[in-house]
Amino acid sequence: QVPLVESGGGLVQAGGSLRLSCVASGRTFTNYAMGWFRQGSGKEREFVAGISTTGDWTYYPDSVKGRFTTSRDNAKNTVYLQMNSLKPEDTAVYYCAGVIDYSGGRYIFPSQYDYWGQGTQVTVSS
């Protein structure tokens, strides 16, 4: 069991910024690649950011590339999602997720992850 607790969601105007945090409880956080997903109303869950176990590399879909940045502080068992230049279409419930990784894999599908946070609402007004 690797529980993940998210925070930082809220209401922001278009063009604004938010930073989400995800804190993991456990002794093996450094063995987990982490990802961020979002799910808008009536939509499927979609991948928005991924980060390697060390934080040395990250990856993003085109929809958020250049606006979102994920990072991690393994000493604090925390992963972050910095969201800038927010758009109304970014409105969704955002989830962090973890998957054990010893090979430096790239994980972009929800089914690849074993552990999930509870989700935090991000609403971007126009």
C-alpha cells in the first residue's frame, strides 16, 4: 500500500497558475515512477505528465507541453505539477499516480499505474 494524498487544486482565472502537490506515504517512493492524469466532466481520464524515479526526465502530451511542469523531491516523498497559462479546457479533477519502476519506463496509460491519489479539482474560469 502506497497511499497518495493530493492538494493544491482550486479556482483560477484563465492565464493563471496553480501548483499541485502529491505526497506519498511509504519507504519505497524512490522506486516509483509518477504520473499525473486528469478527468473532465463527461470525459475519459487522460495523461498530462510523467516523471522518472529520479526526476531526471519528464514527458508530456502536446496539450500541456510548455505550460505544465512536473518535478519531484524524493527527500520529501512529494511530486509536483506546476500549471501555468491555464485554460478553461484544463478544468478537470487531477490525479497523481505511481507505478514501481526498475527499468526507466514511460507510462502514459491509467492501467499501467498501481497507486492513485484521491483527486483534486482544478477549475479555470474564462
